[in-house]
Amino acid sequence: MIINKVNQPIKVGVLGFGGLGQAAARLLAPKGEMIWVAAADRQGYAYNALGLNPNTAIKTYHDRGSLGYLDADGTLSAHSIQDLVTNHSVDGYFLALPNLPNTFMADVAKQFIKSGWQGVLVDALKRTSAVEQLLELQKDLQAAGITYLTGCGATPGLLTAAAAVAAQSYAEIHSVNITFGVGIANWEAYKATIREDIAHMSEYDVETARSMSDEEVSALLDKTNGIIALENMEHADDIMLELAGICDRDRVTVGGVVDTRNPKKPLSTNVQITGRTFEGKTSTHTFTLGDETTMAANVCGPAFGYLKAGIALKRRGITGLFTAAEIMPQFVK
Ligand code: NAD
């Protein structure tokens, strides 16, 4: 069993307390190997070394807009991440933050490096160009004593790792095609996710999507009947599979459909890995996620599996940047 100090659960923090951050807190509640001790949002943070209560935290966030208002455990702060990281003890953080602008996550990583904090960081970044910025921090992360696992959500993440495993049947990989279906009841529950998806639509980019008001996003979704259909997205699955030595990035494609008005998935999320075996046969492996699994389950589950794997690496003195395609996630009990 991988635990931080003998018989001590891993103390976990969640940065960003929107759709994914809240799901992360609920997912961790029944776990014995990890304890959720900290979370930060834009206006404040909460910390309790014995564990935070997800129900009261989520209620406070909804009713008052920030965890900073949480009785006893909350602190309001305009520099919530910095204050939390420098003042409290946490073994590893899941960065469930919007990557808006596209440089935001790399800036947060730099903030961690500067702070002197040592531990494990896991993100669910999506864009290739965002992962490329982190690659530039490889040496700095290593020197700082931080083990950082990037692209550890669903796609990139679970599906990329599945592709890396499936590739082993082949002598050469012809293509990796990822198609995702996401169904959510309302877009406001996952504002950053939806804005970042809009940024992939033709005539939009990260800056235009970031600067859209909530009303403008709602008006756009009215026009599309709540559907966002995307193809040939800039998704880091490509660079992750290239770095892992599976195939060139131009053989990886990602697209999907998001329904922002219906929790039922519009299509089954899957990854198809086509290649040639050593005997010269061409074949396709398909890995399909169960339709009942939500985006939250398929992002937060892997994120903590990779966080546990990162803790194991860190305990062996291995620091620096890794992607979800080169490390096997561990199951968190
Ligand atoms: P959200 O909009 O619901 O919540 C964002 C949270 O971050 C809010 O609590 C907000 O207060 C907080 N925040 C914003 N700026 C902050 C700052 N400067 N300091 C501290 N907190 C800050 O976000 P979401 O929809 O849960 O998405 C989170 C991220 O997860 C997005 O970047 C999204 O693209 C990514 N994501 C990845 C995958 C995947 O499969 N890889 C899937 C879905 C979402």
C-alpha cells in the first residue's frame, strides 16, 4: 500500500472548486488511503488537517461563492493558492483549475516551484500547447523536488493511457482516434470546461472564449441547442503519445460531442488504436467507456490514481514532469 508516512493517509488538496473540484471532494470522501484536507477557489481557501467535509464545503461554495467563508476552516484571500501552499501541509494537489488563459497552469506550476513546496501535482490539462509549456519546466520541477503528472483526466488521461497499453499488440501504430461524448445537465456546473471547448469551435480561440460573459455563452448554446460538436481538436493526447514513443503526433486525432442540456452522453466515449502486427495484419483495438460513467468520474478517478502513482515516485526520489501516457495510475482504496 502506498501511503505517505507509515499508516498515514496521503493529504490531498484540490485547487479549483468548480465542477471537477467538487466532484473530486466527493470522490475522495470514502477513501482510506487519501484524505481531502484542502481546497482553493478564486476568492479563498479551506484547510483542515483532519479532513474537510465535502457536503458543507460544497454548500458554502454554492451559497456564498467561496470556500473562504467556511466556518472555522475557511480563509478569504485574493492569493488563495499562494497562501494555502505556503501556510499548510499538503502532500499532493489535483489542479482542477481553468487553463484560461492558456498559460495559467504553467504559471501555477511556476508559483509552486518558487514557493519551495515539495510534493506531487496532477493536472487534467487538455491542450497540446499547454503541455508544451510544462515541458519547458521539466528541469525546474526536478530541481524543486516536485513530481508533476500532466494530462491525467479522461482525454488526455485515461484514454491516452489506454492507447499506450493497446499499442503493445502492434509493430507499428497507424492511428489513434479518440471520440468523446459528454452529457451534463447544465453548462454552469462546468464553466471552464465549456469555455475551453468553445475555444475549439471554428471562429473562436482561447482568448475569445475566455472573454465571453456567461450570457454570451448561454446565447451561443441557445443557437446550437446546447450541443458543442468538435473535430480535429488541439489535444495533448498527441504530444503525450509521441513523447511515450507510441507514434508521431499527427497520427492522433481527437473529437467529440458535448451536450450541455442532458446528462445522458450523446455518444459513447471511445479510443480506437489501429496498427500493424508483427505478422503483417492490420487491426483495431477499441476501448469504450461505460455510458453510465460521467465526465467527473472519468477525470477525477484517473487524476487521483496518478496522484497515488506520483507519491510512489516521489518517495523513491523521482521528481520532474511525467505524462499520463508514461506512468501507470494506481488504484486508490
Ligand atoms: P469550473 O469553471 O467549474 O471551476 C473552476 C474553479 O477554479 C472555480 O472554483 C474557480 O473559483 C477556481 N479558480 C479560477 N481561478 C482561480 C485562481 N486564480 N485561483 C484559485 N482558484 C481559481 O472548472 P471545471 O469545469 O471543473 O474545469 C476545470 C478544468 O478541468 C478545466 O481546465 C477543464 O478543461 C479541465 N477538464 C479536463 C478534462 C480532461 O479529460 N482532461 C475534462 C474536463 C475538464
